[in-house]
Amino acid sequence: MIADAQSVISILGLTMLGTAGLLALLPVGTCSQCSHCRLEKLARQRDRELEAGRSYGAAFCAVCGRHHRADEEHRF
């Protein structure tokens, strides 16, 4: 009886690990249709721009929310 319970628990654990591995292969965040993925892409792009602006020494603009020189146009 105890050996049966342990084998069932082991099988369920391996099944959960296999399911987690398969879920990791799904293309989450790569579609162009849903709003969640578009927002994620925009957030990543904004983070990259902020990092690049900091490294180039450009000031942060509170009007448009990005780093740029004072003589550049605002992008909204």
C-alpha cells in the first residue's frame, strides 16, 4: 500500500515537471494581436531607451517620458 502511494506521487511529480517544461516552450509574449503582448513589447522598448539614455547622459523629459537632448522633438 505504501509503495503504491509513493509511486503515484512520483508519477504525478514527473508529470508536473513535464508539464512545466512544455509550458516553458510556449510562445508567450510574442504575438502581435493581443494587447498584453503589445504592452509588454512597449515596456521593454521603453526600458531599453531609458537605459540607453542614461548611458549617453541625456536628461529625462517629464513631458514625453523618455531621455533625450533638449533640442530634440518630443515623441508621444
